[in-house]
Amino acid sequence: MSTTSSSTPFVLVAFLRIVSGAVSLLSTVFTYGWIVIEDGLLTLLNLILPRLKPGYVVPEDAPGRSGLWPEYVAPQQSDSRSPCPGLNALANHGIIAHSGRGISFVEAEKAIRHTYNFAPTFSKLLPLYASQMLCRDYKTGTFDLADVAAHNGIEHDASLTRDDAAHTINQSSSQHALALELLTGGTGTCGDLTPADFSRFTSERRAHSRRANAQYTMSTIHRLFASANSAIMMTTFEGRVKDLNPWLIDERIPEGWEPRVRDRMGLTLTKLNLTATRIELGVEEEVRDQLKWFRGSKPIVQRK
Ligand code: HEM
């Protein structure tokens, strides 16, 4: 009988691996399957229940009630920060540890739910995915914000406010020039951003990365993450540049702000995905070769 290097019989190791693989697969299918079912139910409840009144979106016992956010303190060099404006803003206001270190996944879920009025399903999905990506236990594990920058885990190329990891290793703060390009490109009322603006800017970012980054990658899951992130800005912030400006540039929650989604059960994945799909399907760069055929030699990506 063949053995492994530690002289454990190969058959035993292989058997245990197959069993543990099957258990892990079943548990993943069950966990995510349940989240999808629960999310559908919460979406239905949102359709029936009255929306929260302005000023009452953040729960009474949570920081930020009636737009009164804890003080913003810019990060120090020793603080850990991520490529995510949503998490960095929580740390900059001390809603999670200002150091950005040793944050439990469970605590992140609660902070996200209360601060941004995400549905329990959506609030759980983000830290749950991060815990699995980092091979840590969801219930007992912790993370530093910088940990989620692992390239091609959740972090991906052609982001809206960060240069690609191949060019800028430090993903912990927004690149103001990029963020400003997005913030000044809105074609909605008062220059606010629309789903079409997010599609166009995403298209430009992907085209730029394809040209400028020899290591450019963009998998389906990262396309979905990217469009979901844009959809958060279109729903939770309603695309309003006045609020997105401090949030994307300084990673600060605007004074007096509260989430624009006032659904009683919070922003569900189902609702978010409707906007994310609209944004992703409008990304011209993904069909540039086919479009060339329709448009002759005209450039595909054009800014207004
Ligand atoms: C534990 C929860 C979360 C994790 C692990 C996480 C992780 C990440 C990561 C790794 C990125 C970088 C993606 C890229 O390369 O573009 C990112 C981007 C982003 N996140 Fe989060 N995030 C979380 C929660 C949130 C929340 C609560 C919000 C908003 C309320 C948010 C909004 C965004 C946005 C808008 C971006 C896009 C930034 C850009 O394109 O430059 N995230 N997030």
C-alpha cells in the first residue's frame, strides 16, 4: 500500500479528504442557499411593510442615529485600512476599531447592518465571504482591514477608486484623481451618478487596465463584485455626488447622512442585484470586439 511522507496510509488521507470536502461543499450550498431564500422573503416583506421614516433609518441604539455620526478621525500610518471605502469609513468613525485591526466578522456584520441599512442577509454575506477567503472561522475569527486586500480574493483589477494592484501595492486609500473622475462624470440631476454613468466609468477602467496592466485579470465573480459595489453607490447613496464625495475621497460618512434605502428589512441582495445587473450589462468594454463590427473603426469607449 502506498503511504504519504508521514507514513499515514494514502487511502486514509484520501478518504478523509473526500469526506471533509463533501461536508464542506454541502455546508457551503446550505449556507448560501439559505441566504438566498431568506433574502427573497425579506424582499417580499419590504414590499409589504411601510418604509422607515427619514431620521429613523439607523437603529436607536446604534451610532449615526438621526445622522449623528461619531467623530471622523483620519487614519494614522499604523492603522490598517482596506481597498473598501465602506469598511474604512466604519473604522475612521470608530464604529469598528479605529486601528482597523482584530475586527471580528460578526462585529463587522452588525456594524454594516446598522450603519448602511443592509438586510441581515447582505450584511452577513460580505464578512462571511471574507472569512472563507481568509480561511478563518466566521463565528470566532477576526481580521485586519488590510487582509481583505488579498489580490483576486475580493480585491480585483479595474476598481473605480484604486489603481490595479500590479501598479499600486498599497490599496488602503482612495486615489483621489480616479475618485474625482467618477464624481465629476455624473449625468443625472445636479451631476449625480446614474447606472449608465457607472457602466461607462467601469468600461473605461476595464479598457484602461486591459491596455496598461500586463497582469490584468477579470473573472466573472469579480465582474459581479465590481457591479455590486457600483450598485451600492446607486442605492445606499442614490448616486448623490454630494454624499459620495466625502465617502470616496476621505472615507468619511457625511454629516447628517443616513442610508437612502429606507426599506424596513434593509437593502436586500435581490434589490441590489437588479441595479448591479443593469450596470454590468451596460459595460461596453466587455463586447468591444462585437461592437467594432457594428461601428466600423470608431473607438468604443467614449466619454460624454
Ligand atoms: C466585511 C465586509 C466587506 C468586505 C470584506 C469588503 C471588501 C471589499 C474589497 C476587497 C474591495 C475592493 C474591490 C476592488 O478591488 O475594487 C471593496 C470595494 C468596495 N466596497 Fe467593500 N467590503 C465590505 C463591505 C462593504 C460595505 C458595507 C460597503 C458599502 C456600504 C462597501 C462598498 C464598497 C465599494 C463601493 C467598493 C468599490 C471601491 C472601488 O471600486 O474603488 N463594502 N470592498
